[in-house]
Amino acid sequence: MADEGHWFFCLKHMKVEEGPGCPDKIRMGPYDTKEQAEHALEHARERNESWDAQDS
């Protein structure tokens, strides 16, 4: 499968998953490393703040 070897952050369970897992619509990724997936929400927040600043 395409998900094998990739990491994801599941928004339903609020945890990192490796490979196939919960449906893609409720998870963020894919990420190359577990550490990247662990920081998915932080990276999304930073991106949103950056986009908001550009809109101002």
C-alpha cells in the first residue's frame, strides 16, 4: 500500500499512526518520520498563523 513506510497524525484518536490506519479524512500526513507526525498540529498552527498574517 501507498501508506506503508509513512507516518500520520490521527485527529480522532490524537495519536501518531504508522502506515495504513484510520481513514485519510481524519488524519494528517503523510510524514516521512514519526517525529514530523508528532508535531503535525504545531506545524498546522504555525502555517495558519503565517497565512493569517499575510491576509492582514
